[in-house]
Amino acid sequence: MTKQLMIYERAVPVSSQSHREWSVKMGNDYSFANSVNSVPLLAAEFRTAAQEYAIVFAGDGNDVVPSVILGVRDGENSNVDADGAWTGNYVPAFLRRYPFVFSRSDDQKEFVLCIDESFDGFNTDGKGERLFDSEGERTAFLKDKLTFVSEYQALFERTAVFCKRLQDHNLLDEAQAQFNLADGQTAALSGFFTINREKLKALPSEVLLEMMGTDELELCYAHLFSLGNLTPMAQKVTGSAPQDSATAKKKTTAKAKTKTDA
């Protein structure tokens, strides 16, 4: 699956022929995301997400997207508790749109609304909201979800333009973060990129002025500000003592521009 489909197990096109009698019961259970330690983030979410999460850039080559770090270890999301409740303040739009998602048509010219048929709330028992009415027409619920996913996709495309700007000006450096855990073990995050502050400041004035006008400069500094959330996140997971915080922060900063294996 593509990066956009990372949490989806069986995404299929929504149709009145296949799903006329189906309903979706959505709630506050985020168990489907308990094993992902990062998810894509839209540029429009930077201001809010930067208040509590670390924002980085993930991918390779020309396929780089902003991502929000949700855990310091692989397969571990520190924002989902044992009951599936979200413990953070902000839920990324990538997770809020689940179980719906767009996929491209076979000719790559259109987007098709899909649903993850493995979603626990997807049922034929009439629980939750119907996708289609008795005449096979889309319900208000399905129309609302289609609107949300459409808006998400438009913002995703705008985010891609921002990422291309960063790559065109060679502003991204490969980075990693290391943490000393409370039990004496260590954890490391790698395979992501951060903006090089000095390269950003050295851009020609006309480029900086243009980025200021498009709010891209603000996005850059929101990202840089958010990196300070890496250490508190590690403490949340490990229960590290205050003295460990300074050590982890120092190591994170020291490794921020080190080239590592993805």
C-alpha cells in the first residue's frame, strides 16, 4: 500500500451495489492506530500539532511528506491507551478520516472514495450511520465523509507543493534522535528529515519573501519549534526522571543533522 494507506487493511471502493445495506459506527476508539509511531500530517495542521507533537519529514527521493511522531519505538503509539482512547489533545486528520480514504482510479485520472472493510465499526446490523438509503442514494453521513476526504486530499496536494519547495532549495537534512530510557535501555528514531535552520536563513531574500507570503516560512519555524517535543514525548512513554530529560534533549540535538541509515 502507499504511505496514505498505511493503516488500512482492506480498502475497497464504496458503492451502492456492494454497501447498500452497510452501516458505519464511529466513536472514540483509536485501537486501529496503536501500532503506528508516526502518520502523515497536513501543512494546515502544523500550528496545532506543533504544540504537543514533533513534526518531521519522512520518505525518500522526491516523495517526502510531513509526519507527526507519535511514539519513540517502532510499533508503539504513546497516544493510544489500553482501551483505545486517544490520550493526546489533537488527533491528526489522517486518523480522523479513517475508515475512509481516497485511492486513484486505474487510469490515475480520478479519485475513488474507499472504506476499510476490516474496520470494526463496519456492519450490516444497522449500528451507527447508513452509507446509502433504501433507494441506494448516498446518505448525509456519507456525503459529509466524502466532503471531509475531498478537503483532506486538496490540502494534501498543497502540502506536497510546500515539500517540493524544501527539496528544491535543499533545506532538508537526514536526522535521528536518541533517548536514554528510565529502565537503562535506549531508544532511537531514524529515517526522517528536518529543516536545516542555517540553510533556511541563508536563502535569497526574494525566496524568503515569497515563502513569507505563502505562509511556508511560518510552517518551517513551526516544524523547528515542534522538535522540542521529542524529549517530553519520550518521558511520557518511559517515565524518565527530570535529569534524564536534559540528557535526551542533548542527544536529540546532537544527532539532528547526522546522516543515518533509514
